[in-house]
Amino acid sequence: MDLLSKFSSIEIKPDARISETDRTFCQAHQAAYDAARASLQELEFFWEDMQRQQQEALASTGNVPSESYLTTYGKLRLSERDIQEQRRSLHPAFIDRLASYFSSAYHLTIQTEDIKDNLLPHKPYHSSPQEYRPQMEEYTAAMDSLSLHYTEILEQIFLQTGGRELAESAVCELKEKCRRAAWDSAGSKARFTLKKASLQLDFACCYRLHYQNYGAWEIFQRAVDILKGIAYFEAEGFSGIPDSLAQALHSGDHSKNCFTFPGCVKVQSMKLYKNHRIDIKFHTEEHARKFVEEYLGTVPPY
């Protein structure tokens, strides 16, 4: 085996592809998840024993529920089923916590339901009682014995990024959103025009009159996606975006149609028009051209 083949055969584990901060977060939630599973299992044993003791104590008094002294309406409410359902809910909750963390930390869109679909047992659909009961028993047994490890969730996340590093994938996703927003659905016609240092976006906003003649400007989501690309282009990262620019990065109502961006060295201002056009002015033609080339594309994407 030559040297290149040796390197290509080395599998890089997901745990080695994240930062120490990420690893600390994952390990902390792994410990909490494992402890919760063990504790709830013990609680179920304790609860069964508590009920047995109550049944023995009340056996001579007739048909008295074993929970009579253990649960009270408005105070403690507990049952064996509650404990079991809580224990089984830990698996999707663990996936949700880690997916939410990496989505927020790396500005990634993570399909959490796809991860659950790949890692969790599939709950059976309703069918005939003869078929459904054994299928449900098999499902609950699988959920009870399941023990996830955070590296399994990381593997699923990296599958969604196509194997790219998380930070790299976030930038690729951002640029892809910008391109989709900048071209029509067929990918053949640009919905923007570059004129020297000004980028004009077509059908990107609107002006609406609300109650008592109060008007508001709305920036459409496709324009927000492009503005997020401009913010990254300006700050050269997802953090450190000047407040003046960050305030424009949301759809919905805006009280004004003219924005200036003090503190920015690449993008200068933005103006919204009632004909649905948005003009974004850069400090130089070079900045405007570079943004279009890197984020929007100068030729149809399809």
C-alpha cells in the first residue's frame, strides 16, 4: 500500500473534527443523558417497590388504590407509565440538544428529524390489534434498551454537511441561500442588477399601510438572505457584524426605508422603494463586484 492509499484509508472520527469547546458541551450532555437514563430506571424500581408496600399495607381494607398515599392531586403526580415515557423521551431530547447547539454555534441548518429517523427505533403505525400489539412491544423494548452516544449524532450531522467541516459547510450554505435568492426559481434569470457600486434587488420589499395610517416597510426573506451574506462579507465571519447592519437582518416591519451602515468598511447604505426594489450601496465598485461574484454568481446557476 502506497502512502496516499494509507492516508485515504484512515477514518477521521467525528469526535476529532470538533473543537474542544464543542467536545466539552457534548460530553456534558452525554453525562447528563446517561445519568438521567440510569436514575429514571432506578426510580421505576423504587416506584414499583413503593406501590407493592402500599398494596401489602392496604390489602385488608378492600379495593384501595396503591397510590392513595403516594400521589395527591395538585401536588405529586407520578406513575410507572410517566417514568417510562420520560425515560424514552430522553433519546430525541438528547438529539435535539446537540443539533440545536451545532446549528446555533455554526449557523447551520440541521435536519433534526432526519437524525431521529436514522438513529431511533420507528414507532409502528396503527394496524390490526393482532399486529400492532407485538410491534409496539418490540418498539418500546428497543427504546428502553437504546443508548445513544454523541459521536453517533455527530456522524449524522457530518453526513448532512456532505463530509465538510462545520464552519466550511456553514459558509457554503450561506452562499447557496444567497444564490437561490438572487436568481429565479428556474435558475436562469437574475433578480438583481449591479450598477457600479450599487446592487439593485428586484421584488425584495414592500410598503404596507396599517391601522391609523401607520405604514411599515417589509424586507422579503430572499433579500434578508442576501443581506446575511453581505453581513458575513463585511465582517468576514458570523460574528463582529456592526450593529447598524445587524438591525436590518430580519424580515417583517421596519419603520424606515433608508439605512446607513456606520462602522462598515465594505457596505455603505440601503434604500427601499415602493416599487419593491432595494438598492444596496457599497463603498467601492470593487467591493460590490466581489460580493456578486462570490455570493450571487454572475452566470445562471443551472
